[in-house]
Amino acid sequence: MFLSLTFLASIFITIQFYKWIKFYLKISKIPGPKNQIPFFGIINNFIGEKVGNYGKNFLEIISKTEPIQKVWFGPKIFIIPNTPEMFKTIFTSLYCVDKPRYIYGGFFANNGLLSSNGSVQEKHRKILSYSMTPKMLNQLVPVFEEKIQKFIKRMKNKIDGDEFNVFEDVAACTLEALVKGNFQYDYDCYESDLLKACASSDGITLRRIMQPWMSFEFLFKISQLSKDVKRIFGPIYSAVDKILEQNEHLRIESDDKKGIFIKQLLNLKNEFSEEEIRDEIFILIFAGSETTATTLSMCLLLLAMHKNIQNKIIEEINTKNSNDDFPYIEMVLKEVMRLFPIGPIIFRETTAEIMLESCEVPKNTTIAIPIYFLHRNENIWGKDANEFKPERFEANKIDKIHSYSFVPFSGGKRMCIGYKYAMTFMKIFIVNFFKEFEIETSLKYEEMDVKVLPTITVTQGFPIKIKKRTI
Ligand code: HEM
């Protein structure tokens, strides 16, 4: 008995060893930073560092120009592609749809779109996408207008006052529109615990990523992190309870297959479990509010720094009706997201071997997709890649650039489900804002200190000074 067990164990170890050698040989052809310590990789660059610096350190270690590289992070390897062609291969591959559990999972709302994989994600996405179609979004426009007008009224009290960080107010406006539009939950978010909970998500997500062993449910449940998650996200869980309480009447079998988000979730015909419903509400609040609020605050800050571009926006608003297209505003928003994509690095896990140009990437490998680098790559965007120039999105210029060079909402089957929602909301916000105000700031573009993980933000905040519009 003992001998046969030993025999089986040695066969198992030999197979694992063989697999590991095969894996190692394949990835050994991919270049990477020189200073990687065996089994630790670049982890020594993070020991003793402030959590806020992790992202910056990571981006500084990896090369900005190598088309593809590998980085060992402890025993885990990241493959980092950096060309639009490789981004296209990844986003269109059937084998790069999943997200790595040790980064996205075992934490909160595991059944929500952002972190689920396989058939759960596929089914949810198919049903929930209906609530983000242009027809559905048109129905939400009056809610957007109402919440933006409330914000503008608050901003009128700031006219000719001191410079202030506009982020909290923008975030409250965005959150109010999101919960009312998608969940029929009319809630005053200004200075609320719900707003604070959404704003604290970055720190806790980063703590989780830096402790990969927390993806094991039993370890997570007994950890301090789990207690902190419950405490910090408590107000979001309470909001989920209230949203469900108020929408109880929607739990019916309905043939209306194209309702707003909460109707899709509660329609009994769609067969979501109670846990899945809760997780999806949580994830929409989590993924939809901070992202849009940060992008909009960044847009206001950049416009306060670039008066000439602000004037062009005002010129466009002066010559159009509210229902028209606003091509210049759209270009400005795209340029904001090119320079400051809210997800600067996102991750995928291969479920089969794939080829990235001439490199074989084995099954079960993590790919780190550095959207931030690609968006600032001088070979694609030119020598002025780091400058804020919305005109680069004019049709005749952008048409000459590979379509996978600009992916602020990611791409393929995991592309942001809310991208049309976000673009619609942001355009209405900017039009209404610049109908009333002009803005300026003392912060210089060159002095912006950008924090890059897990989402992008500016450490100095978003300081602006508001004046009544004179032109
Ligand atoms: C400017 C605003 C936004 C940006 C730049 C943005 C960007 C992104 C990116 C890059 C991803 C992929 C994340 C990853 O793979 O790790 C993503 C996913 C997602 N976003 Fe957004 N987002 C924005 C607004 C929104 C809004 C308004 C909603 C909802 C109303 C939303 C809901 C989601 C969801 C549910 C996912 C997961 C989709 C899936 O995996 O199937 N986002 N977003």
C-alpha cells in the first residue's frame, strides 16, 4: 500500500514538474525587467512601500516600449502586451474572456458581472445588456437632467468663491442619477455614507490585490480584511436592501424583456438567484459611479487648465440645441479617457494557449493589459502623446490609427457594459455645466500627480474655481 502510494505520488510530481518545465520554456522567450529575483520577481519593489505607490512602482518597473514582456510577481507571472495588434488578439479571443480569481474574486459580489466568469457572466451580460441600449438610455435622460440640475444649483453657491475639490459633488450627482435611473431609488447622496463607501473602494480593492491568498474563501472569512470590507461597504449593502424593498412589486413573470436594470434582474423569467440579484446591484453601484465621476472630474480639471479648449466647448454649446450631437465635447471626453483611462491596467486569464505575435502564452496565464501605456505610446499617438489635444480624435486623424489603440472601456466580451450610459451621461453633464459656468484652477498640468492603481486619480484632488459664464 505504502509503495503504491509513493509510486502514484512520484508520477504526480513528475507530471507537474514536466508541465512546469514546459510552461517555463515557453515563457522564457518573452523578455522582462532584468532585476527580477527568482521566485519573488519584482515583489521586493513593493515591500515597505505605501499602498498608494504600488501602481506607480509597477508602471516604472515595466518597460514602456517593449512590445511584450513578462513580470514575476512572487510565484505568479504576468504577461504584459503593449501593441494594438496584441490588444485586438486578446479582446477578440474566446480564450481571454475570464478574469483571474486571485485578483477579482473571493472578495465581494462574486456573482456580479465585474468579477464572475464563464456561464454566469455570459448569461447575466446577455440579459442585462438590454438595459443599456440607446432606447433604454433615452428613457433615463430626464433623470440625468434632474440630477445634473440639482448639482448645478449647488455649484451656483460656489460662484466667485475659493478653489475647491469638485470630485465629491460630481460623485454625488453621478451616484444619484445611477441609483434613480437603474433602480428607481431616489436618494440624497450628497455627504451620505453611501457616497463615502463608494469613494473608499480603491484602497480596500488594492489591499485585496496585494494579498492574493485572500481569494480562498475560508481565509478571507476569518481575516481583518473581511471585517473591513463589511464595515466600509456596509452602506452599499444597506442601499441594496432598500432598493430591493422598494422594488418588491417587480418580482413577477413579465414578457417585457427590455426593462431598466432592476426590472431585468427581478423579472422571474430571467431566473436570477437572490445572491446574483444582490451582487449585480452592488456591482453596478460600484462599477458605474466612481468611474464616471472620476472621468468627469478629470475632464473639468483639464478644461480648467486649458482655457482655449473650454472656450471651444462653450462655442459648440452656443451654436447647438440640447438634442443635437456635440462632436467636439465627445472628442474632449475621449481625450480625457485616453490620457487618464479609469482602468489603467486590467487583467485576463487564458483558458487555452494563445499566440501573441510570435510568443506562445500558455493556458492559465495572467495577462496584464496596460491600457495606460498604450494610450500614451508615442509610436501610435505621436511625439505629443502626453499632451491634452482633443483634435487628435477628428475623424480624418483617428481613422488612420489602429482601432485597438484606444480602449478606455476595454473590449470584446468583457467590454464595459455601461459605456453608452457613461458617454450619454457625461455629454449631458458637460453641456449643462458649461451653459452656466466658466472654470479655472491653480494646478498646472505638468504638476499633476497621478495615482494609477486600481483606478486612476489625482493625488491633489480636482481643484477648480467657478465663475458665472460671460461669453
Ligand atoms: C467613464 C466611465 C467608465 C469607464 C471608463 C469604464 C471602464 C470600464 C472598464 C475598463 C471595464 C473593464 C474592467 C476590467 O476588465 O477589469 C469596465 C467594466 C464594467 N463596467 Fe464600466 N466604465 C465606466 C462606466 C460604467 C458605468 C456607468 C457602468 C454601469 C452603469 C459600468 C459598468 C461596468 C460593468 C458591469 C463592468 C463589467 C462588465 C463585464 O465584465 O462583463 N461602467 N468598465
